[in-house]
Amino acid sequence: MSTTSGAARQHSSPAGRNWSGTYDYRALRLVEPTSIAELQQLVASTERIRGLGTRHSFNSLPDTTGALVHLGALVGEPVIDPVAMTVMVDAATPYGVAAEFLQRHGYALHNTGSLPHISVAGAISTGTHGSGDVHRNLSSAVAALQLVTAHGELRTVRRGDPGFDGMVVGLGAFGVITRVSLDIQPTFDIRQDAFVDLPWETVLSDFDAVMGAAYSVSLMTHWAASSVDQLWLKTRVVNGEPAEVDAAHLGAAAAPVSLFDTESSNMTPFGGVVGPWSERLYHFRLDATPSLGDEIQSEYLVPRERIVEALTALRGIGERLDGPLAVSEIRTMAGDDLWLSPAYGRDSVGVHFTWRNEPDAVDAVLPDIEAILLPLGARPHWGKHHHVSPADLAPLYPRLAEWGALVTAWDPTGKFGNTLIDELRARALGAVRRLS
């Protein structure tokens, strides 16, 4: 490995694995430029290249048969525009780092994912989300993108520009993103309370009441039992109110303090202790290993109007699901206008599965899950493990034909493509030809 000053650091093949060690990248090399100029030269001179974030994808989406490029050496301090109410961050900046910076300066993002470790560019490129009935996913906060395109040009696209809505959740197909501008708002406080023994009957009969009980709501659960394992309520606090948060009206009891009160916990503080959004909306601490670490993740975004059908059917195979399952999480989000967002055009519910690292057992149960959820219109998270083929993905996205044409306009030779991108684009262009 060469680390000479002023030159890109190049790691020899193989390019390594994803963060949990469950996917081996096929790329021939991994390059870390030390300047934007080096990145531009690298992109212009490389036949196949894709950007790599914090390796939190569980499938081949970030991969390529050429070079992977990581911009960790190009992370500087974010820049706040107090007039436009935006913050410009470098692409490889972890969301948690951006959140800490914003909080120090009195600002906030509208929402966060569960992990603060993920990079901004990777998260927004795949439609990653938090929870909350009225909150759109993280990608919806993007006001502008700066990226290096196929010929090595450094270009900026802004909200309102032609094609912008197709480029935000762009799957890395338009170029290597270098900077992202995000909408911000004044900082706010959150308290985080946990409850246990929420009856599944309540969830299924009054889903809206359960998921509307706080600023951000998560159901952490297995499937076969009669009650949800845990209900997490993240409540916005203004002038000390509310002073208490209760879920007795939902049939849930306050979680015992011992459930989270351990020095070794990797979680953000529970117990109703009020703190800044940057230390409560995330589930996990930035300075700790998130989740299990050694795991596989899958997620499907279900149209909200079909969620009771989906949950009921999943509970019907609950014992099969619980076999390889570590935990499931159920979260809500508002619909958006981003063409390849899994929440495009509809309010959605994310049904997430954190599996133990047992690939055979996971792959055995995924077909049953997808046989239930896909007919209901569910879309898999772009960065998670699933079995949905490009042929079955294409009909789930009404703007795919436009997206394919846009990709071709920006990257005619497919420099930023891979197996998935290439097939999606081919199907999109085939749809265009059939319509013309």
C-alpha cells in the first residue's frame, strides 16, 4: 500500500468487506484520493468506478468490477448557511459527526437514521430513513449535490434543477458525490422512553395511534409472541413539556431501568432524560459499535395503507422468522418525490430485520417474506439483503424510465454502473422504447 504524500492511497485487491463482514467486494482496487483534483483525474481515467461510503450496505450495490473510491481523506468541517438554512458537508462525513457540529452551532436536522456512523452520501443515495409519521427520509433534506461526473467534471445540481429528484436517491449512478447540502432547522430537545408488552392486538387495531405517539416511534420486536418486545418513543420537549411520557393508554408498561442502564450499552440514553436531538434520535452512540456488528440486515418499505395486512401475514410465519432473527424494527415515514426513493409517492412503513449472521437460514426465510410483502407493493431498501430481482424491482418505481434516461445522459458509457445499475437502466430504456 502506497501512502506517499500528495498521492492517492491505493489498497491492493481485494477491496475488503462490508462493515459486518457479510459481503466481499469484487472491485480490483480501493483508492483514497487526497484532493478533489486527484479524484477528478482518477474518475476521468478509469473505465469502471464507484464511490464507497462507510460499507454499511449488505449487498452488491456499492460494488464494481473496476475501482472503488473512498473520500475519507477529504472530510473537512461543515459549512452552515444561516440565510438559506442549509449545511454543506463533505460526502464521507458520518451523519453523527455532522449532527454534533450542527448541535454545537444551534442547529438540527429534521431526523436521523438509527446509526450515526453512516456517511451522508451513502445514506441519501439509498433512501435511508428514520422514523416519524410526518418525517420524510434523510434524502428529502438534500438541497444540493456536488459530484464528479464521467469526464472528471465537478458539477453541482440543486433542488429545482431538471432531474434533481432523480439524482438524490441515485444509487451512485451519476458520479462520485463529493459534497451534499442539507436543510437544517433550529436545534431542539428530545426525551427517549422505552415500554414493554405492547399487545400486538393494539398495534393491528390502532396502528396510527401507536405510531403517532411521539416525534419518532420504533417497535422493536420478534413475531410469534402475543406482544411487541419494546416500544421506543422519542418525544420532542419544549419548555420542559411533556414532563412525563406514558404508554398505558396503549396497553404498554414502562421498561425496567435495568433494560438499558448498563455501562457497556452502545445505546443513546433512555429513561426520559432530556437531551439534544443529536444524542437522542439515533439509537446507537457514535463512539460505540452499532447494533450486533456480526449481522445481516433486510428491510422492506410497505405502503402504509397495506401495513396491517403485512404485519398480520408476517405474524402468521412468526416462528419461522424468529429462528434466525435478532430483532425486527417497525418505523414510519412520510412519502416523498424522489424517483427511486423506496417511499416515493406514498407514506410508508419500514419493516426491518436484523438477522444473526446465519446466511443459509436467512436466505431460506426471505422468499416467504417477499411472497407476502411484494404483492402488497413493498419495496426493498436498496442497501439491504434481499432476493428481489431487477425485473421485479422495475415495476415498483413509476419513474424508472425517466431515471434510466437521466443516467444515460449523465453517464453514457456506464462508468458508474454495476450489475444492478446496468440492468435497471436497460429495463428503463426498454420501457422508454416501448412507450415511444
